[in-house]
Amino acid sequence: MSFRVTERSNGDVLVLGLEGRLVIGDAVEEFRRKIDEAIKGGRTRVALDLSGTEYIDSSGMGFLVVAHKVARDAGGMLAMFNLTERVVDLMLLTKLSGVFHLFSSEQDAVDAIHGKPVKPFDPVAFVQERGEHAPGGE
């Protein structure tokens, strides 16, 4: 499956849907263009819908870190929601679940971006509910 970024608004929050494999090459470059356009256009409040994200390689994870920092440095926030099982496992393995703003739903992500108190997504609890041990844990 090819990679695609969809774009819509939820109030003043830009919601980007990432569909397919976020991997080195065209996929990361397309995502980079979308983030650059958003930030340059003053859209610093960004929520990423990861429900369609099949896989993220190290380049994709690296750019997620960059996008997180760029949004923060511009006075905004990057939040992620609807993480797939594979992405949750990757967040735990890389220990980036403590760096990113992760949420269960779009509304939770949008509310958090607006500074409302919201319970963040807990990837460890998610894995435990699946009946498995957290990757890299013990």
C-alpha cells in the first residue's frame, strides 16, 4: 500500500491522517511537506490520526520526533491518537511513548492541545489488556 496523508480541521486543530507505511523515501518526504506547510501557515496545533498507519521505520520515527519538536518550538503541540497495535509496540520499544503526546481518541487529542485536562493514552496498559508483556520491559 502506498502512503497517503489526509488533511482536515477539527476547529483550529489540523488533523492529519497517516495511511500506509511511514518509511524512508517518498512517504517521509510527503509527511515532511505537510508538516512544513502547516507550521509555515501558522497551523501549529496538529493531531495525527494513526489508525491507518501500518508500519513506521526508523526514518519515520525520526521525523515524528522532528515534527513534535517543530510544533512545540512554534508554540503549538503535536498529538497522536488511534495508535495501531504495531505503533504502540514501536512506541514502547523505542521508549518514545514518554516523549510524544498520545491519546485514545481525536477528541482527547484536540482537548489536550487546547490545554484541557485529559487522560493520556497508556501504551503499557494497552499491551497488558492485550494479555501480553510490554515489549522491552521486565
